[in-house]
Amino acid sequence: MKTENEERTGLLYGVGAYAMWGLVPLFWPLLKPAGAVEILAHRMVWSLAFVGLALLAVRQWAWVGELLRSPRKLALITVAATVITVNWGLYIWSVNTGHVVEASLGYFINPLVTIALGVLVLQERLRPAQWAAVSVGFAAVLVLAVGYGQLPWISLTLAFSFAVYGLVKKKVNLGGLESLAAETAVQFLPALGYLVWLGTQDDLAFGSHGAGHTALLVATGVVTAVPLVCFGAAAIRVPLSTLGLLQYLAPTFQFLLGVLYFHEEMPPERWAGFSLVWLALTILTWDALRAARRSRTAVETARAEAAGASARTPAAPEAPASAAPTAPTAPTVPATPATPSRPSARTGL
């Protein structure tokens, strides 16, 4: 059972991870005049280098052989790498072209899109409150589409790409660092090839704008990996329901930065759309907390009933040591032996 101190530490790790993700819009503009695609390529290359050093330090390499022996997992990792490339690249471009608020909307509606994918792809059944939240979220997209004069394509692309990424990672079932290492290994050669090609065209920003700018481009690997390490530390220490609430910190910080720091416009229709999204997330969070509370109560009730039944079961009386012999009884027909059960897949033979 986790101690209170462990949970407090996990909470700090979780807040740190989501705060870093929420404040990362402050970092990408520092990398100009490098373009969004060059920044993305550096992020892929240096993330692999940083994560490789981290795995080397903790000596976690056993998963590599297992992954290489599974063509299905390799295919899923390739899909995950492709989808997260779209997500990363569009997010960097959005921040550096003045669309921070719209990018934050993508991560606000991501939980709603994830639920929708669960219904469409995994055939999951929703509770009434979840249906209500998804419906309100759909209405928010319509309001924003009317306000923008077009669908909020940046938000929808970020939300859907990240939801698909999460779905694929669930199928792969690798740890955070291991998964990032595998994905950036897939991305590495195309990213490095693009950087080499930029260099041959004399368009490479790396090394052309001073040591500080070069160091910032290298730091893209750290900016990518450190929040992930903190998230992994939080995930093993705090309940899933707590992580579910913390996930809203990142888009909240991004939204506030877009409005207060980057001074992006917020016309009334955008406020209306965001308000509907926040209403949908409130319904979703309330329903999730209620479901978790009911599940916890059911488990505690079952344990209490099991303990009560065990306490009421009388112990079998012991036979006296020198019992008098009894008269023989008629022989009984032996019972048919029970069919042996199949061993569990988790049982070692």
C-alpha cells in the first residue's frame, strides 16, 4: 500500500510533468529562426540521444529483443511514431505562428475524442453522463466552427492524433522511456536525413546562430524526455483518477499563455466554444470520480462480506484421540473425480 509520503511525491511529479507540458509554448519561439520542420527533426534526433543515455544509465535493454521479435509490435510502434510526428510538428508550427489558444483547445477536447474512439474502435459502451459530455463537446466544435468560419482544424488534428497515439501505445504496452526510444528510433533516420539535406541547401539553422541557439536545439531532447520521466514517476505513485484531473493542467497553462502572454484574440464566439468544452470536461470528470467512488465502495463491501462470512464459518470439531470404534457402514459409491482445471497463463510450470 502506498504511503502518504509516496503519494505526495507522486503528486509533485505529476504537477511537474503537466506544468512543463503546459509551459512548453514558451520554449519553441526561442528556436527561431529555425523552421517548424527543422525544430521537429532536431526534437526527434536529440530525444533519441537523450533517452538512449537514460536507458544506458538504468540498463533497461531487455525489451529491445522482445520488440524486434514481434512484427506486430514493430508495426504499431511505426504507426505511433508517424502519428506523434504529425502531433509534434503541428504543435510546434501552431505555437510559432500564433495559434497557442487553438492548440490548447486540442488538448482540452482530447479526452472527449479518446472516448469517441473507444466507442468507434473498441466498441466500448458509454454511461449516460459520458454521452452527455461527448454531445456537449460536439456542440462546442460546431460553435467554434461558426466563430472561425471553418472547422478548428488545428485543434481537431492535435486531439485526434494524440488520441490515436494513446490507443496505439495501449496496444504496444511499453514503458514511457522505452516507447519514446522505439518511436524516435523509427523517426531518427528520416529526421537526420532531412537535417543533412538542409545543410546541403545552406538552410540549416543549427550552428548558424551562435552557441546558445545551438544548445537550445539540442535541448529539445531534454524538453521532450524530462516531463515523460516525471509522468512515469507519478503514474506509479498516485491513483489514476488523480492523474486524470492533473491532465487538464497542461492545456490550462497553454490557454492562459495564449491569452495573457501571447495576447491572442478571444472573441465572444471563442469564449462560448471554450465554455462548452469546459462544461463537457466538468461532466466527464464528475462522472469519472463518481464511477471510481462506486467501484471502490463495491470492492470494500465485497471484502467486508467475505471477512464476515469467514468469521461466521464454524471450525470443524476435532475427533477425540481414543475414539471408540463404530459399526461399519455400507460402502458408498465413490464420487466422480473433478476434471482438473487448465493452468493459468500466468502460472509457472
